[in-house]
Amino acid sequence: MHSTTSNSTSSSFKGNAIAAFSFLLWGLMPLYYQFLPNANINELLAFRILFSVPFMALVFLLLGRGIPSLNEIKTDKTSVLLCGIAALIMCISWYSFTWAITHEQVLAASLGFFINPLFAIGLGVLFMGDKLTPAQKAAVILGAVGISYMVYNYGELPWLALSMGVFFALYGLCKKFIRFDSLTSVTLEAILLMPFATIYLIWLWSTEQSVALSGQTSILLLYIGTAPLTLLPLIFFALAVRATSLSMIGLMQYIEPSLHFLLAVILFNEHFDHVKTVSFAFIWTGLLLCSLEALPALKHRFLTNRQVQ
């Protein structure tokens, strides 16, 4: 019994560490994109899709896993279709995120991922039959107030942040209905989009509009590097989900937008006025309430494990 519980605790600790590392990688991502200011986002997206396929094949090889055969994949056509939808949704979210961090809008990226859990909660209620806890209800209301305050003062919706938050939440919802494992689904998403990315890159090259293929090796490598850069944290995240609780992952996910926020304000000197201060404060308060509500359950689980030992 002691050995089993010890292994479980060790596995949970490892899962927590892997999850924290994945969010750390996501949070530091704007540093990489500072080398690609005003990048051609369409071309960047095409390179990311195209080189995701060989990179994921390498991951399967390093993990000692066989790549699923076409016959295995064809047995679940619904999941294949959902992978295609998930890929399109992720393209929109990734496009918005990349545009933000290459056009001095890292604060918008931070806001997008701070409000993402609120949209995820809403989608869970609408499509998964989830019931909101008092803290979650308060968080949704406070989030809506924060965004409304920003709209009232700026006279427009924070489209970048909203598109990132909404579409990443939709991506998560879509993944819940896909029956393939995480690595297979991520690979299949890239494979389904690869022909379109290839055709687009060939067109850019043939019309001499390509930035990455203009002869500068450093730029080409930076464009290719977006594939492992964006997939590595996703892979670590997929591994963490199997080894730790979703509640713990939910608490640690704020590492990413917190790092975005700090980079934007301290390193990139983005303007953080009183309107953003008030709006962020409302959203942070709601997220803090959710986190505090989850802490007793995590503490109880930890104490239970210690008592069993």
C-alpha cells in the first residue's frame, strides 16, 4: 500500500512539475517572437503547420511510440472530423496570439488567456451540463464587468483578447469529444492542414512574396522554429494531464498570462493605463475567488495521501 501511494504521490509531483514547465514555456514565448517584429502572420502560420508534422513524428520516435496507422485513424471518422474543426479553431486562436506578440500587444495576449477560463466555464455550462459554483458565478460576472468597463472607456471591444480567449476555449471543448490520444490528435490536426499550408508557401515563393524564403537563413530558421516552439509546451501539457489533477493544472495555468503581463509591462514597456488596471483587477479578483475555492479540495487530497502513507 505504501509503495503504491508513494508512486502515486511521486507521479502527481512529476505531473505538477511538467505542467508548470509547460506554462512557463508558453509564458516566455513572446521573447522568441521579438526576433520577428511585424512578421507575415499568414506565412508564419503556414510554416508552423508544415513543420509540425516532421516534428511530431520525431516526438513519437523519441517516446518509443508507434505512429498510428491510417487504418486505425479511419475507424473513428467522427474524431477525424473533429480534429479538422479543432485545427481550424486553433489557427484562429494562434493567429490572434501571434499577431499580438509580434505587434507590441503582449498585454492583449495576457488578457486573452486570463479571460480564457471564464469562457471555458461558460462553454462547460452550455455544452457539458456543468453546474457553476458560487465562486465561478462571481468570476464570470466580474469578468464581464471588467470587459464592459474596457469597452465603455475605449469605445470598442478588445477583439484580440476576446478572440484568443473564446477560440482557445472552443478548442478545449472540441478536444473533449476527440477519442484519439493527445499526441495523435495534435499530429492529425497538422496533417489535415498541411496541404493548404504547402500550397500557400509554394504560391508565396513563386510570386516572390515570401519573407522566410527571401534568402536570409536566420529568418527562415526562426519561422521553422515556431513549430517546436508552440508544440513543446502542448506536449508537456498533454503529459501533465495524465499525471496530475485538472484542478491543480487549472491553478497553474495562470503562470502563462502572468508572465505575459510582466513581460509586457516591465520588459516591453507597453502602456498600462487606469482603464486596463481596473479591468484586469475585476478579472483577477474573479480568478482569485475560483483559486481560493479550489484550494480546500487540493489540501484535502494532499492530507489524505499523507495519512495513507
